[in-house]
Amino acid sequence: MRPFVLLSLALLPAPVLADSAPLPLSYQMFEAAVPHVDLELCPADLAGEGRFCRMAMLHDEIHVFAFSEEGDQPMVGFRSWPVERIAAQLD
């Protein structure tokens, strides 16, 4: 690694570098980090009372994230589908 990169990593807050318990993915973190579109309805297998869904595309796959409307809005479900499968259903 270049010295600048090492120095930059050294300046990060400790929790980012610490090997600790996993953090739940909140909608606030997701919204800031993942390019996505809002879905009016969740897919049937992710749908539920008090949930909302967002969709992202990456590596020729469609990814749908379900979040709770409660509290910090944690992720409560996730599902991926190959783009080809969806495209075939639209033909």
C-alpha cells in the first residue's frame, strides 16, 4: 500500500477498523451508500405489514431490500434475481 493510503486508514475512526459485532443495515446507511429506486410494492416474498422495499441493480442482478418502517428502519429482508430471468418474463 502507498504511505498516503496507510495514513488515510490510520485517520479513520476506530469503530470502522475494529473487528466487532456486525451492524444492522439501516435504511439511512443504505440510502447514503447504495444507488437505488423506490418500489411502490414489495415482491410477494418480501412483502409484509410495516415494510417498504428498494431495488438496486449490480452485476447483472436485480437486488431488492426490504426495510421495517419501525425505529431505525433496519433491513428485514433481501432477495436477488438474474436480470435475464426478469427480462424473459417481460417478453
